[in-house]
Amino acid sequence: MAMLEILQLPDPRLKEVAEEVTRFDEELKAFIADLEETRQAGPAAVGIAAPQVGRSQRIVILDCSKTKKPVENHGHLILVNPEIIEWDGFELGREGCLSVPDYTGNVIRAERIKVRSQDPQGENHEFEMVGFEARALQHEVDHLDGILFIDRLVSRRTDLFQRKVYQKGSKKRDA
Amino acid sequence: MNWQMLTLVGEDQPGIVARVTDALYRGGCTLGETSMIRLGGNFTIMMMVDGGQSEQALASMIAPVADQLQLKFHLDPMHGGLHRHRVPNYQVRVNGADRAGIVAKVTGALAECGFNILELASDVVGDSAKPVYIMTIQGYAEAEIERLEAALKPLAAEEIDVHVSAIETLIG
């Protein structure tokens, strides 16, 4: 196992669209172990994507099981070639990123998603995710498409204007 | 670094930011964190500026462009610097029929809980016959959410809708 270097803004490799994984071999598993070690070494990241360490492949690790306040989650997940196949609702939340140190900002994400992905053996799986875990997955899949959360920042006034229209709905969502 | 806080206010028009920052750039200044927003038809700027110049040198750099754009400005030497962000752990949303005292009551209740406001944005919306006040606050407090809710609860009786939620900042 080895710690990998995390690429930081403005590294152009963070803006590349990653390739699909086609070989489910030992090398892939060894890389995933390194990626996990790198995630754990950083500041409490709930997810990491292969492009963040300079490997342009569609691999994500997600673990929302250790948040301060427990959230609905599927535990520790290794997602190879993940694809979001359904979206529903939207919600504003605060995000930061290992690749963008010293900055956090508000981003709108879908509230519920359905994800299709493979595991490191190449088996297919589907997950339904809500809230925080859904947000984390969308943040990581963005990395695979060369998008950072700072590309999706919303104005500090956005929330005020949303409340005007969606006041009742968002109250229910928070409850 | 030797930051100064530059405040500029004046009637909004296109080009204010471009012309002010161009003057600063040509004068060899760098900018730090800034906040710029339109309030009630005025444009307001608060900006950390550093060029190693004296306050007077900086003032004479800004004066011509401020005059042209009819902006009032003000400079203060400041302590502090970059990379001192504090991540909020609570968001408070407030709305109600607009009337005097909403901000004072909400923030007073929060202050009693040791709540540190990091950002507050508020607006008066609706129409002039039935104005509605909307405010969002992001801040940091050690206190549990139940304590904040209890402190804000009396406001419900005054028909101010206040809602606190914990912010779990996602790092990914």
C-alpha cells in the first residue's frame, strides 16, 4: 500500500473526463487499496475519486457511515464505472474538497438518486441514495467528468430566493 | 502582508467592479477576500487590499475612480489575513411579515447561545403592501441544536418562522 499525492486546483488533470474501467484485475485492487489509504489520511473525506490522485479512470470510494450526525448510508462502497440513472428533488448543502483546500461553499444537488455501478470484481449493483450520501456520490461522479464543486457554486442569495418559491417543500425536507 | 479594508458604496451601475479593481491593479495592489453585493439599488464593496502602500497612497489611487463613479469610500488598516476561514456548523432560516426587530430578536437569541454569525443575508420581498422578511444565517456554535431551538422558540409566538438546521459539510 502507498499514499498517493492528491492533485489540487488548478491542476488541469482535475478537469479531464475519466476513462471507463475495463480490466478488473489485481492491479485495480491494489490501486483501490492505495486510494482508500489516501482518503483516510486526509481531513475526514467521505469520498474520493481516482482522478483526484491523477488516475483518469472511473473509480470512486464512498463512506458516509462515520458522519458526526448519522445519515442514511450504504456503508463503505467501492464504485467502479458508477452512473447516476435517476435523479429527484434538489437540496442546497455545503461542500469542500480534498482538491480545493481551505474553501467550502454551497452547491445544489439532487436529493435522491439511483446509481448503477460495478464492484472491483466487475459485478453489477444498483443503489438508491438519499440526502448526504446522494450528495457525496454526485460530488465524486463529478470528479469523473472533470467537474469540481466550485464549478457548481451558487450565490449566497440563491437560497433566499428559493425559499420564496419552495418554502413549504424545503421545510419538510429539513425535518 | 499589510491588509487594509476598503469599503465603497454608491448608486449601482455597470462597470463599478471593473474600474475600481483596474485602478487597484495598476497601482500594484493585490486583493484578498471580498464581499460585493447590490443592496437597495446601491452597490456595496468590502474588500481586503494590499499593495504595501500607505493609507494615503491607496486613497489617492482610489479617489479619481470613486469620483467618476460617484462612490463613497473608506479605508481602515486591518488585523487578520487570509486562510482564517471558519466552517459553519449551523444554518438558520427566518421568514415572517416584515416588521421592526426581527433581526435583533433572532440574533439576540443566538448570541445568548454563544452563536458566532459567519454570514448573514437578508432581504425584504413580496410587495410594498405586504412585505415579507427573509433571512439566512450561517454560523458556528458549540451549543447543541436543542439549545438553539429552545432559545428561538419564543419567536414562533410572534409569528416569526425560524428554523435551525445542522450543516454537515461534505468533504470529497
